[in-house]
Amino acid sequence: MKIEKISFKNKEGKKLGGLLYVPDGKGPFPAVVFIHGLTGGVHEIKNRYMCDMLMYNGFVVLQFDFYDKPNGLSEIKIENTNVTQQ
């Protein structure tokens, strides 16, 4: 099993960063996109735990940050984001 840091651009060209959880074995694997709530992020313990459990049960999981909260992986400032943008 491995967890990789990844990044991609949103429609405005801003970097969104996240983690890709990949189980052991030969795929293809079912996949889950894990989207945190307004106060969440890739470093929240409960979010990491859920992604770990999905990976251990054979799922590829893409988890990303909508914004750059402390220790976040994306370049969008929290004060410049809103629910519609997310």
C-alpha cells in the first residue's frame, strides 16, 4: 500500500493538492473521491482514518484539499473560497 502526494489544477488554473491512497495488489480497483467538509482537510485524523480503511479494503482513494488551510496542500486561500466554488 502507498500514499502519494498529488496535485492538479481547478478550472481557474489554481493548484489543488491531495493524497492518493493505493492498495497493494494488481488493479483495477474500485475508486472513491473523498471530499472533506468545510472544516476538514487531508491532515484531519478522522479523514485520514477513513481513507486508510478504504485503502485497506481494496479501494483507490483520492482525497484533496479545497483550500490552503494550515498545512494544506492547495494554493487557494480559505478567505477566497466559498461553497459555490467548491
